[in-house]
Amino acid sequence: MSERVPDGEQGRAANDDLPLARAGKVARAAPAARPGFDRKTIALVYDFDGTLSPRPMQEYTFLPKIGEDAKSFWAESNRLAREHAADPLITYMHLMYKKAKAKGVRIDREDLVALGRGVDLFPGVTEWFEAIGEYVKIRAEAPGVALRHYLISSGLTEIIEGTAIYPHFHNVFASEYWFDAYDLPFPKRVITDTGKTQYLFRINKGVEDLRESINQHMPEESRPIPFANMIYFGDGDTDVPSMAVMRKNGGHSIAVYPPGKPKAKCVDLFKAARIDFFAPADYRRGSDLFRRTCLIIDRILADIRVQEEVWRIGREVARSR
């Protein structure tokens, strides 16, 4: 996982709160609250495979590089995980490099980052971040509203770093290899479907440094990014735990499906109240996904204005006593 360094400017203009660091840096804990109402950061949180990219990221470049058919590879990985009662994610990470070694292909961290440049993205993804940032700036109606983008993925940090959209994320939480641990790279961090929810709470509490525990109690009013200010984007069963946590805590979720493909899974999620909306994974301005995301952002911005006004009145009342 690639940890980022927040710049401490929660009150900067929308989409102007981009990371100052890359791999190897550690995200600092959230800065101390400043005088004034400072719960005005909006967080858009994304899954990667099937959400921003049509297929698992490993299928675009890594598996072809080692001469593996994607369907056969995943079938073997799943079979091994079942036979050995092993975690499927650890199994696939081990199998990737085991097969690479068997083919005489040595791939280090830099190679994986380079492979990330070949990962395809859904229509409009590369322009999405700027377009949504512009929308927030226009609709905010108040200074100090900030927009952040986060990625939580069971895919590989190293490949994500090579994609064109990597610089747009305030922080990326993903599985990662430990390259100097053994002859074969060893999983350093594995993010499972349910494990993703930990990172939602880290964003919520502003505790993005993974060396720090998130288990200490933190009053809701002290959390820098309320769940109500967050939107989670996912595509299916692997995102259900995160969607459930978001909705249970007052946040929002949107499910996507490949344009022109069946949407039955999204319909099931909508019926089960796991999501607010669903739409084809078309991120271009004017699409259903763009429009429905903006509807939720409008609600969040209105709530921020109401909460700030309540906070202001409370201060006035306290001073008049």
C-alpha cells in the first residue's frame, strides 16, 4: 500500500488537496482541528478492479508477461485456496511470482509499476477527477470545502502506481509485496473484502498512518471526515462489506457495471439498500454515473452548510451566556 502525506490544508479549494508524496512516504495523522467549523472535506472512495478498470489489473500486463491465460490462472488460484483453506488473496499473490520464477521472468517493484501503464480504464475515468472537482467548486457556496479521492483495493499497489490516475488519489490502500524479504517477494499487506472497512474508518477518523491504531474511541464530532461526507464506489459482492459500513454510518454508496453488460448484481444491491444508486461505469461528464454522483454531492454540500450554520449559532449562544 502506498501511503501519502496529507498537506494539512483541509480548508483548501475542492480537488486542490492532492498528495505531496509517493511510495515510501508515510501518511501523517490528521492535523489538529483549527478554529472554526472544519468538517468540510468530502471523500470519494473507490474500488479498482471492475470499478475504475474493466478487468483485474493483473490481466492486462503481468499475466501476459509470464505467458499465463487469465481464466486458467484464476481457476488454479481459487482451487489452491480451497484445497489448502488459504486466503484467496495471499494465494494469488504467491502464485503470480511462483509462476514468474518458473518461467525465468524476474519482476521487481519497478517492473510492476511500469506494467501499470498498460491497465485499461473505463470511459472518462482519467477526466473524472478534474470534472468532479470543478463541480464541487461551483456548487460549494462556501469557502473551505475540500474534495479528496481515495482508493481501497485488493489489487497491487505497485501496479496502481503506474496508472495515469495514481496522482489524483490523496491516499491509496492496496495489497503490496515485500520485495527484499525472501528470494520470492512475500505479501507485505493483503486487503481483503472485509478488511477494506478498516480503511474507511481510517479516512473517517483521519488516522491514515498505518502505524497508528484506529481502535481508540473518537467522538463523532471529532472525526475530520464524517461518513455522511463520503461516497463509496464499487462493482459487486467484494464491495458489500464496505457498502454496508457506509450506509450503516450515514454514508453513501454507488455501484457500477460495465456499459452494455448485465446489471443484475447492481439491482440486487439496490433492492437490499446497500447502495444509493447504480449506473454504467461511464465516468464521462453528463453520464448517469456523473449525474447521480453530483446529486449525492449536492446533498453533502447542503448538509455541510446546515451543520456549519448550526455550529455558528451554537458559538453565538455560548458567547452570550
